[in-house]
Amino acid sequence: MYAVSISLGSSSAVVAVAAATIATAAGEEKSAPIKLTANSAGHRSTPVMAAFAGNEEVLFGEDARALYARAPEVVVPYLFAFAAVAERHQEQQRRCKMGGDSENGNNDDAEKAALALKREIEEAAEKQFKGSCPLLTGEGDEAQKPGFCLPNRGDEVGEKKVFITAEDMLVGFFNHIKKHTVDGACGLTATAENFSSQEETPQQAKRPEIILTIVVPRYLFQGAVMLNNSQQEEEISGSQDAGRRDAIQWLRNAILKSHLGAVAMHVSVLFSDEAALLAMDAVSCRPHQSHPMANRYFLLPSSASASPMAAINGAGASSWPYSRVLVVKWGSLGVSFTRLCLEGGCLVDEPRTLFLRASQKAVNSPGAEFGFAATSCGGGDAVNLALRESLATTFAQKQRRVLGYQSLSDFPARAQRRLLLVTEEKKVALSKAAQVPVEVEALAEGIDMRDTVTFSRVRVDAALRGEWGFIESFERVLLEYLYLLEPKADGAIDAVVLCGGMLNMPCIAQSLRNIFTQHANMPREGRRLFARNLVIMEAGKSTTLVIDGSQDSGTSSSQSVSNKIIFGAEELPCVGGCLHSYHLALGALQEQEYGYRDDTKSRKNGKRRMCMGSKKQERAEGSRRVWLALTFDDAGKHSAGNQRCNEVVMLQNSIFLYTESNLNALRSAVALQKEKNAPLRLPKAALSLLFAAHTLLPARFFLPVTGERRDPFVLYLFMGFQGTTQQQQQAAAETGTWSIG
């Protein structure tokens, strides 16, 4: 079985694959064998683009991008972003028709937010891909459905236009990803173009199954961004899961409608900030040894939760007991900030997710209520435009006597588009080299471009910090986010995760490390927002602030630890999504190994299975519990009776069983408790751990009982002290006793 992740960014898609085997599922889970998969063109990223070709054919990815220079009007950039905007527009129309007068105000605000996001994507497409195919509203049978239309060529008057809805265009892109990337990595056979995932065939049943996770940007799903200024807090808190489910369900439907739906055993959708957090576990990004949480996971592997004893016995399966993590994603269209809360190896949903995003254009309305920042901050595409402007200016100055050009606007339109495509390629190379030459044949009026000056890391770094103002813009957006964070008096930020394509630039990565280090060392007025021993995690390493002296007055130095596995900064969300798929794949294999599916089928057929041994039944129930907790066994579909997203119920404290043959130790502990008015403390030797803290529920423990079956017996159960598991273990090691709450 293969674990597959597809990360859909605004401008590019990345695919990661990991093979899961029964042998791996049966043993202790170690590092997942995650590999980024190249497409048929040999590139690890695929442009999220489409283009109309001849004979009503639609091209995707590299083929669509190649058409932009000579025929921009047939090219659809930012395909996934436009599809999400189109779905949001249709959903808002449905709500407006169904909503009453009391909801008109909320609908108006949501509609303004949807229109603001739509304008942002359209303006970005106009700047980056001038003259590209716009998002339109269909006519006739496709009325009120947003999509894309092949433009008229002038001599095609009266001929029926080719119109494809945004959702169908996205389904075609998923088919392209499967054919050119997933099939080769997972050993799948090519799917016929006219194949329908709704029609099950014998060939479909024989195909290898994959566990699929789709990673998407949070800002495109406004239904999952909680309102910060709502007057109906209780109602919103209760509908958080429903809001997220409704926001992403259309995407899951598109996946199931595509060729991927025929081979996917289960489809999950993660936001890129959540996936980036998971990626820190996948690449073994850990704090320095001086940090209390060194060598610990953020999110506990599923196999560690399959057995109640696994979390205690396996030292490598220990997780951060409680933490607040700030995920910073700086991608092609802007930067976003998300605070995530973790407890006991699980991601805990907050009533209001604190999310803020800034793009190249500031959004004044409706503001932070829908996650829009009041200040602007461009991303990778804005850097491309600035680099193209510099290239054009340098070329115009060199050839001013021949061409007479003054600026980029004097260049022919096709030359501007060619220059943009070259800039995108050379910017990637600049992240790994100090100097990158640029050569373009016959750029303008037959004159070649040969530039060895513009793409210098020293010059570009200076421009990013100064002339172009990217670092200054980032700091303004960060201050706006910290202003929103300040009223949240529930703990400082323990770690910062940096991801996104902009972090591939060494200058950007270094500047962001310095900014967060400064905030941790010199806090703002009021409460401290960042921990003194802050951990800054990146694709290649982690930087831990080490306190020299006392907590209050000591200064901090930094210690760096390289990651065991290194990926690109823009690839981290895909890696985290693949780790999520890998955990699900192991759970599915464990479930199959212990026969739960066969057991279900045998009951339907009226047959009865032989009883399993207690150990095997415990493993079987543990595996089943993990699978249900992570998937609800819905195969990617939500029925009317299954209205929850992937939420779990877990024990907050450990459960112990008193195992001494007499009650002497218990009586002594009770007497000592009454005398000192202290928590009840029992010897470790007198207790047996039944369920570790943070065990997924429901759970069951098989306890062997000796003696005659009719003999009465009493079980004394105790709950661990109301503190962290690490505190309990430290106290037990020092005193030889457990504190009982």
C-alpha cells in the first residue's frame, strides 16, 4: 500500500509518496520512507496551470506553462485558487437564496470577503500572467457556474464556445497529476480518459490502493477560518467542525470524481500549516539537547497510540505534552500566520483559530474577521516581477542606443512574457548559487540578452531588505498578528515553523530567524508572547534559544541542530501530508492484519469467527480504534449520520490498577494523605498502568484473573495526578511513588 500526498499551492503542486508494508505496520514505527516524486518532465513541482489547445483539448502543468509566452489568452494560471474562489462564490449564492432577513448582515460580510479574495486572485493573475484566460460565468446550461472559456480567434464567429467549469478543470488537473506523477511512483496503470469513478469494474478492484492526503492553503477556505468578532461564540464553537467539513467537502468530491478516486482507499484534506507541523516530525526536526523537549515528537505516531502501553514503553514515541506553535508560510502570493495548539501528541482545535494572511494588495474590508491583514506583503511572484524589472532595466541600459527602450513597458508583450518565465527558473537556481547568468536568445528585435550582474545573491539580498521592502512588509504584518495574539492569555509561543517558497532564499530565512529571536529576547510591552527558549524550525535545521543566566534577566544564545532529512521549504507541507497518509496506511494494514474487515463480512454472512487471544484482540481493537479515530471509516465520504470531521476523544490522565495482594500500602498512603493534607501517593510497585495519558477512546484492557471464576474480587482504580505525564514520570523516578488525583 502507498501513502500519497498532493500539496496544492497557489502556483505549483508537489507530490510525495511513501510505501507502507505489513511488516512495518506490525513492528514499531520508525521514520517514514517519504520521497518526493518527479513528474514525467523530471521536475518535483508541477505548475497549477491549464491551457486550451486545439481540438477542444486541455493541457495542464508544464505543457500549459509553455503556451504562455506565445498565447497567454488560452492559459489559466492559479487554477486551484480560481476553483476555490468559484466554489466559494457558488456557496455564497446558495446561502443568500436560503438565508432569512436575520442572516442578511452575515451574508453581506461573507460575500464581501469572497469578492475580496476573488479580486486578489484576479489582480495577481493580471500582474503575473498578463492577458491570461479570466474566470467567467457560464451561459445556457452552465448558467451561474464559474469557469473558463476558450477565447474567439476572430474567424470563429457563430461557432459554439468551449466552456469548462472551474471544478471540471480542476478534476482534469488531478487526472494529469495521477497520469504523470502518481502512476509511476505507485505502480498504477493509466486510467482511460473516459473512465468514470462511479463505475466499479473488475480492473478497478485489482488496482493497488493508495491512502491520499490533499494539502491546501487555509486562506482559500474561508468557511474554515473562524470569525474573531462574532457575537454568537457558543454557536460558532459548536459548528466549527461543520464549517470546516463544508468548506473542504467540494474538494473531496472533486478528487473522488477524478481518476484518483478510483484508486484512493481514503481521502483526507489538511491545511498547509497543519501539514507543515507534521513535516517537522517527518524530517526529525528537534530542539537542541538543552531544551526540555529535545528528541520529542509534535504529533504522536498512530502506532504509538494503538496499544495503551506503547506511549510509555517507547521512549522515541514521547510527544510535547503542551505547546503553542506559530506556523509561518510565505508562498507565491503572500504570507500567512497560524497559531496551532498541541496537547499530548494531538492537534487541539481552538474555538477561534487565530489566522492572518497578507498578500501583495492590502484588503481593507472585511478585515481580520476573515483572516485578511490590513497591511500588504507580497510573495514569490512579487519577487519574480521585481527581478524581471531589474533584468529589463539592465538590458535596456546596455542596448539603449540600438533599441531606445527606457523601461519594461517598452518591451514587446511576448518579450515581457519570455522574460518572466526565465526569471522564475533563474530565481530557483539563485537559492543554491552566489551568481546565476541569464541568457535569452532574440529577446527583443533579434538582440540576445546576456546578463551576469542582475542575478547576484548580494544584489538581490540587498534589494529584498531595502529597495523592494519585503522584510519591512513582513515585520509590519507580524506586528499586526501579535496585536491579535496579545489578548490570548493561554501561553506563549513555544516554537515557530517556517515554510514556503520564499524561505528557500537564504536572505529571507536568516532575516526571519533574526526577527523572531529579537521578539523572544526583547518582548513587547505587556505579556510575553514568545518563550525565552523559543525553537525556530525550518526545512534544514532548527535553532534553539538557550538562556544564559536566570529566566528573567539572562540573555539568550542560539544553538542550531541540522535535520536528519532535508527537503525544500516549499515541499514541507507535502512531506507532512505524506506522513499523515503513512500513519493512515499503517492503521489500515494493521486493521487488515488482525482481521477486523473479515470479521465484519463474516457476521453479515451469518458465520462466526473463532475467538482471538487476549493479546491479539487487544492489538486488533487498538488498530481499529486508531483507524476509526483518524478516518471514521467513511472512505472519504460524509453521510447524513456522520457529521464530524477527524476529531478524537482521549484520556487526559493515566489510569492505574492497584495490584498488591493486600491493602497495607493503600491504608498507609491514605493515612499519610490525611496527616499531611497532600495528594495520595502510592508506591510504583503497587500499581500497574492500564491506560496511559492521552490514550484514544474508546479503549479496553484485557486483564487475566486467576482463581475460581465465582470468587468475588475488587478492582481499585486510580487516576493520575492532574499534571503532565513528564511531571508524573519525574516524580515517580525520584520518590518511587505515583501521585494519584
